[in-house]
Amino acid sequence: MRKLQVLLADDHTLSVEASTTLLEPEFEVARSLTDGRPLLAPAPRLSPDVIVIDLGMPLLNGLRCRKI
């Protein structure tokens, strides 16, 4: 069975690392990013099952990314 693919974006490196460590046994973490802007290019190409985005990132946060 294929693992669900997750894309992570959080400006706190420790949060991304901790989330990746927690998720990897059950999910495939396709990519983890520390800003929402670089998320825009790979998201459509990777077509992940779930995108987890921090709501408090300074440049492009989870609220502004909701249309991707």
C-alpha cells in the first residue's frame, strides 16, 4: 500500500524537523520548506495528498496559500 504524501511548510526549522520525524513512519514527507513561497512551485508538480502550512509565516503563510 502506498503511503500518503505530505508537504510541510513552517518557518521554524525545529518544528519542521520534529513534524518530519513524527510523520515519516506512516507518511512520505515529499518535501519540507521553511517558507510558503517556494511551496508554490513544487506543490502542483508533486501533487501531495496533504499540505501542512504554518499560519504564522512572515512572507507567505497558510492563509494566503489556501488557493494552491
